[in-house]
Amino acid sequence: MSLDYYIPDFRVLIHNGLAPDHLRRVITSVSLTTGLEGADRVEMTVANQARIWVDDPLLSISNPFELQMGYLPDRIVPMFSGEITGVAASFPSNGVPQVTVTAQDRRHRLKEGRQAGWHAQSTKAGNQPKPDDQVTREIAGRYDLQIRRDPSGNKLAEIVSAAAQIGLAEDLDSRQKAIRRQINQSDYELLRQIARENGLEMIVDHAAADGGKTLRFFFPPDRIEAEVELEYGYSLIEFTPRDSSVGQVRSVSTNLRVPATGKQYGISLAVNDAQSVLTLTVGTSPVPADKKDGAVVLTEPLTPATAPRRLLGELLTRTNSKVTGSGSTIGNPKIRAGTVVCLTELGLRFGGLYRVTSATHTIDGGGYKTKFEVRKEIGLNGLSAIVQKAKPLRKPLPASS
């Protein structure tokens, strides 16, 4: 293999064209952070010794901004597409003046302002809730964004969807209650809420041909194949895992009363001890409000149509924070928010498959480095240690007699 593959490089495109050479030569560092929360963000530092870049129209707010990163000669890949959202300058008493350009993906527009309204559609039977997919597409369309929802092959998503539809069929009044109300809420917050209640994650597809204008919704248990394998002591430079029981639950429950039938139900979504399997149960007895032993009982108003999704979002959020970690490796463009990585030579407890929740790629005078945050989650935990390539670091001590 040619040593050229080990030479890190980047390309910046501003205002739909490559950055001119006189700008490229004075860029001292670029850093990209991608995450499952918030907008992806780029910071580019420019040496401003001639003090010409502060007023250059090329760095104007709202100008399109793209970043490609990787290795020469042909492993430079698209990593970010958005727009310039901020420009800051430094004029020190000693040293070279600098300009820092900040760019964010187009999700930042969704955070502007607070909205109010109902997401309903009129029918002969009265107002009905719009399907979540329709709501997300309508909101995204206002910002010139497209929606891509990966088809789910996981049975859990089908169970939750079916339970919601049964609830609507049994209780006509719940159709009104199931209408999404957006009260003092940004469009970004509403889309995140819809994603969370359906067990989905929302990212921007920066590699799409439309230049970062596609919001992608995916169901994590459907994406469990590792795209990157890192071995401690070799490609994994450092890793700090954490296993905590704080805030963890085994089940989330709520009590529902269906006015049409006068019946009351207790509905629960539980996870097994290995945090690998979810079980949805519906009982004819209410769930005690003081139920303990790792259980949470929601007291907020819910309907048969909305309860399954709400329980799913709450349980996934809590269980996915039990085992987390942070690490770093040599620069790897494949490590992005949502990617599954396989970490080896870390033992049974901490080795195996993780979901990347955030990643920061930096190219500067020290080369190309990637830092990341990860979590274990349902779907990944259900795979065997062999599949996860997790193994003991040493033989266990013999049991005492």
C-alpha cells in the first residue's frame, strides 16, 4: 500500500465552490462534530495575519459550507454539508490574529422560534390525528428539507404501531386526544419528540446528493452491523467505559381507561435483565402507582393510541444510558453519529458493539484524530459475545471453597 494513504487531508467548499488557494493555505485547523442530538457543527480556524478575512464576503453568514475529510490520494469523503452560522475573530497582543468560522447543518433552522398549533386533518368523522410521517414531512418541507425513513424490519416497531391503531379503533375519543399539539415548542423539539416516541433516531445524511437536505430517521435495532472495528493497543488509542445502574429501570408502565368500553387497563413495556429483549403487556388491572423494583409508572395523560409509543421512548432512553464510553482513534471518516463500532480487547463487560452518539473529527498540525462517545443499547446487547468479538481478558479466579 502506498504511504500516500496515510497523509490526512481535507477540502472545504464555500458558496458551492472549492475554497480558493489563498484561503486554503491559511486554514490551520478544521473540526467536525456530529451527534444524535442537536445540529452537526464545523469549526474552521484561519490565520488572519494580513487581517483580510474578517470582511471577506466568502465567509458571510448563511453561505453554503461543505467539508470533506480523509486521506490522500482518493479517500477524501463528504462529511458535512450546511451553512455558515457564525464568524468570530481574535486580535491578540502577541501572536497571529485568527478568524474562526462556524457552520451548522440545516437542523439549526428548526430550532429558531417557538411554534403553536395542532397537527390534525379534517374528515367526515371530525378531526383526526395526522400520521407522524405526514407531520414530519410537512415540517421538514417548510425548511426545504426532505425526509427519509428507513423501512423497519424489527417486530417491536410493528407491535407499537399495531397497538396504537387498536387503541384508535376501540376508543373514538382517543382520536381527538392523539392529535399532536405543538405548544411553545420549536419544530426541532417536535421532530425529536416524534422520533423518540417511535424509538427512532434522527440524523442528517451529508452524503446524499441533495447536499445535506435529507433528514434520515432510523430504528437503531435494525442497524446492528459494525462498520468499524477498533482494537485496544492498536487502532483504539484510548477508551473510558462506564457501567452504571443510576437511573436505570426494568419497565415503564401507565394506566389507561377507555371511555367507550368503561374498561381500565394497565400497560407495561419491560426489558429483560440482559437488556436485550422488550416485552409489551396489557392487563385488566391497574398498575400500582408506587410500584418499585426498577419500575417507572407514568402519570401523565395518555391514550391507548399514544401510550405504547410513549412507553417505548421512555424505556429506550433509560436503558440506552447504562453502559457508555468515550474514546479516540486515528482519524476515521466512517465513525459518525449512528454508526456501530466493535471495540475489542476490552473484556466481556466492556468489549463488543456500541452505537456512536457523537464523534469529533479534527485535522490540524498534529494530524487527523477522531474522538467519540458511544453507548450500548437494546438490539446490540442481544447479540452473542462471539458475534460481538468480546472475550475475557484473563481466566476467572477459582471459586473459594
